[in-house]
Amino acid sequence: MSGNFNQPDRDLLIELKTEVRALRSDIKELKDVTTDKSTDHEIRIRRLEQWGAMAIGALTLVQFIGFGYLLTLLK
């Protein structure tokens, strides 16, 4: 630091610098946690979408089988 600052100003600047470093660290930690949660949600949503698609496919198959069975009954 330059010698232009008196001691109270210098102490204040050092304290502010320390607080800014702590704040930057907290923001980085928050960003990391948010990214982890976002990734977790994306994985869970993708899994739900896959299960939904499989369920729709299974229901469609059951409908075709049921329709085919009804056609054999009508013959």
C-alpha cells in the first residue's frame, strides 16, 4: 500500500479487502452448490422423462394387444 494513507484509512482498507475476499469465497461456494443442485435436478428430470416415455410405450402396447383381442372376439 502507498504511504499516502493514515492508519485508520489503511486499517479500513485492509478490513474491506478481507471482507471482499470472504464475500468472493461465499459467492463461489453458493455458485458451486447451485450448480450441483441444478445438475441433480436435470438428472432427475431426465430420468422421469425416460420413465414417462416407457410408460406411454407400455400403455400403447397394452392398447394394441387389447384391440387385437377384441378383433378376435368379433370374428
